[in-house]
Amino acid sequence: MLIDTHAHLYLDQFEDDLEAAIDRAREAGVTRILLPAIDVPSVHRALELCERFDGLYAMAALHPTETKEATSSDFDAVAALCDDPHVVAVGESGLDYYRDRSFDDRQQEFLRLHIRLAMDRKLPIVFHNREAFSDLIRIVEEEWGNSKEMDGRRGVFHCFTGTPEEAARIVQAGFVVGIGGIVTFRNAGLAERVRSIPLDRIVLVTDAPWLAPMPYRGKRNEPAYVRFVAERLALEKEVSLEEVAGVTSRTAREVFGIG
Ligand code: NI
């Protein structure tokens, strides 16, 4: 059993073959798929899919790149959607400094709002990071405090590509590391760096339709391909695929409170 904790199945890239993609996921042993939000309409589309298919779970948040234009009423809508029983997490929130540095302050402001929402609703939170790790972890630690007690904080730093030191800091802060297709890229160096992360602090992500693992690099990604991520992790951790599947699925179920 595998869990893909991060797939944007509601996007147009799945318009033509969504059912077939979900069938392929099942055949690959992927029993649960979590659907992180990008904006308010994406939460509604994710909730429709949760009604149509078993084993799907939604999240609610404004993606950091959306916060340039987002309003406080958009955030209020996200907060209201967190009451839906299909919504299992706040996500994806975070910081993205890759393309546009003109609204870092707005990104940080919305990040703090999302963290407070997760704390208030006792929900886990999924963080997106691009070239912003030091600000992201600082704000997370500031908002949650540095107490040794984990006080219920749960969540994922998804599509992790950082250093072993950064992974250790995520784990120290009470969160888990989401590993995706980049671990299979020969030139990324991530495979070596994941060896130091405890297996039980890792969950699997695809970030479908993006970041397809080898041997599908450059193609559309889909939840079935999370198996290639699990296989690569098994190789690096020198354990069986079954162990990777079992341990990462148990962690995902604990973090997201799903059965
Ligand atoms: Ni994503």
C-alpha cells in the first residue's frame, strides 16, 4: 500500500483520463491520494473528486504564488472550507521566491495566516518551499514557538530538495519531509541526501502533474508513479519496497489523521 500525499488531480492535465489515472494508481498499490489546493476554486474541484472517488482527500489553502492577488475574503473562504469533512489539511501554503520577489511580504503574511488557521483547527499543514527555506522555517518556528513539546503540530515540507541539515531542522520542528520524483534524477544529488532522513519521517509525494520521476521525467506525472519514488527510497535506505510502503503510509496516515 502506497499513499501519494500530494497530487493536483483536479487540474486540466487530467481532464481526459482522470478515471484511468486513478485506476492505474490503484493497480500500482496507491490506495490514498491527497489533493493540495492552489486557490479557492481548486478546493471546490478537489471536493467534487472526493465525492466521486474513494480514497481521495482534499486540502484548503492559497498557494504562495497566488498570494500576490489574493484577498482577505479568499482567505476567509479557505478557512470556511476547512470545516468540510473531506478537508484533512491546510495546504499548500509556504514561500516561493523563485520567479517574483516583489511580494515576499504578502507571501509571509499569508503563510502566518495559514499556520494560525492550522493551529486553530488542529489540522496538519503542507508547506511549499522554493528558494525560501530559511525564511520558511524561521516563520514556522516563530508561529509555533520553539517548545520541545510538539503540541499537536503536524505537517509536511513537500517536494523536499534541501540539505541533510535542513531535513534535520524540519524533523526537529515536528514535521515530516515529502520526497518526490526529484529523488530519481541522477543529477539532482537528492538520493544521497535522503539517506540521513529517518524513514519514519518521510512521506511520498508526486506533485502530479509536475515533476515526474524517472523513467517518465519530463512527461505528465500521475499518482501511480509514486511507486518509482518508493523504489528509489528503498534502494537508498537499503530496505525492501514493502518496508518503505508500510512505514511511509503509516506516517502519512498519522500526519493527516486518515484511516
Ligand atoms: Ni503542489
